[in-house]
Amino acid sequence: MKLKGKVALVTGGGTGMGRAICLKFASEGAGVAVNYSKSQKQAEEVAEAARQLGVPALAIKADVSQNQEARRLVDETVAKLGRLDILVNNAGWTRPVTHRELEGLTEEILERTWAVNVKGPLYCVRAAIPHMVKAGGGAIVNITSIAAFQGAGSSVIYCGSKAALGAITKSLARAFAKDNIRVNAIAPGFVDTHFVDWPPEVLEKNIKTSPMGRIPTVDDIANAALFLACEATGITAQTVFVDCGVTALQPVV
Ligand SMILES: NC(=O)c1ccc[n+]([C@@H]2O[C@H](COP(=O)([O-])OP(=O)(O)OC[C@H]3O[C@@H](n4cnc5c(N)ncnc54)[C@H](OP(=O)(O)O)[C@@H]3O)[C@@H](O)[C@H]2O)c1
């Protein structure tokens, strides 16, 4: 049990990668707070599945893009589960807008993308840090995207928001290194979740062009999150690409 006695908060933990991360952490003995904003049923099912694994777990509703809700989310996690050792900023939001269609970037899309993907993680980190300091250290894992590095992804602002979260990862890692708080990022490649619900041809294209001949699974992401949360003891300020080799190897033409 790699996380016995530890407590993790996973934002957007009811679905997709967040679900896999919650269950991976629970299977290693961590208590888990499963955050959701809309997916209540899914989050409660994840919390129940975690409890079946023998750890304390609960689902907590909070819109992480709202400072007071993010603060309450962290406070409730600590009040109900007793401490906070690991924060995974997994919640994300996007709307597909092709990159040349700049007029399609409405104020709502611009603001919401930035609020959920950039301000949300920062709000959660700000609330979590004092608890981690109290616990003698902690690990923060931010889910970014290869979109930040490729200039390709669901929208220009989505790519920008994930690049910003990558930069914030580094700043936070420097600021809190002396407090034994490690801050790292995972940049997933294309993963088959309901994040965008791309048409099947997009999925097929991603599989076909992947150096490994497949796309990463939610379990691949959860394995990397577990590594960064507890095994990567000397690692901070890094981005781990879980993209089946796409960013580093694709394509030589
Ligand atoms: N799928 C991909 O190809 C891909 C690639 C690279 C990076 N990513 C990133 O991976 C992360 C997880 O996405 P996923 O693929 O697993 O898709 P997903 O299942 O749609 O997960 C997104 C999660 O974010 C939560 N969320 C959205 N807005 C929120 C808010 N304001 N407050 C709290 N939670 C909120 C959603 O919860 P509710 O339903 O409750 O709102 C949902 O659980 C995201 O950060 C995404 O940007 C995805």
C-alpha cells in the first residue's frame, strides 16, 4: 500500500481520468475526496467504489472556478478526511473552436476556459498549501495537455490555458520546494473520454498516427499520477508526457 494513511483530493474525480486516479489512489490505501460540479451520480459511485476498497471517501460538489467554492472544497476534505497530502488538479473545461476561427472564441468560452483550467487549480492550491505544510509536505499534480506544446487542440484558448497551468506548475514548485511540497504536471495525449466527444474518425486518426499504435488510457494517466504523488520523491517542477510517444516521436516525414 503506497498511500496508506494519506488523503487525496481529485478535482473532476467523478469521470474519465479523475475517476481512474481516485480509484488508483484508493487501491493504494489513500482516502479520497471526489470533487464534481455536475456529475453527482458518477462522483458518488466513485466514492462508493473507493469505500469498497476499504478507504474513507466522499463526493464533494464544488465549482473549482469559484474561489470560495474551491476553498470550501479543500476545507471540507480536511474536515471530513482529517488531512490533505495530495491534490490532483484534474478538472478541465473546453469547447472545440478550430484555431483559424478566432471569432468563434466568445467571451464566455474565453472566460470559462481560463477560469476552470487556470484559476481553478490556483484556487485549490492556495487553499491546500497550509494543510500540506501542516502535514509536513505534499504532492500536487496538475493535468495539463500536449495541446500546450503542440499548438493543436480543442481551441487556441484551451492550448493557452494548459500552457499557463504548466508555467504555474513550475512557479509553485519553486515557491514551495522548501516546504517539501512537490508540484508536477501530467500532459496527456488524446484520451478516449467524454471530454470533447470527438467523432470516431478523430479517435482512429490518433491511434493510426501514434508511435505506440495506441492512445493512452485513463489507467496510463492514473499510473503516472500515482508515480508523481508518491514514488517520484526527488522530482518536482516536471511535466510527464503520457502520450504514447506522440510529442517526442511524431512524425518523421
Ligand atoms: N481527454 C483528452 O483527450 C485530454 C487530453 C489532454 C488533457 N485532458 C485533460 O484531462 C482532464 C480530465 O479530462 P477527461 O478527459 O478525463 O474528461 P472528463 O471526463 O470530461 O473530465 C473533466 C472533469 O472536469 C470536471 N469539471 C469541469 N468543470 C468543472 C468545474 N468548474 N468544477 C469542478 N469540476 C469541473 C468535470 O466534472 P463535472 O462533470 O462534474 O462538471 C469532469 O469530471 C482535463 O483537465 C482535460 O483538460 C484531456
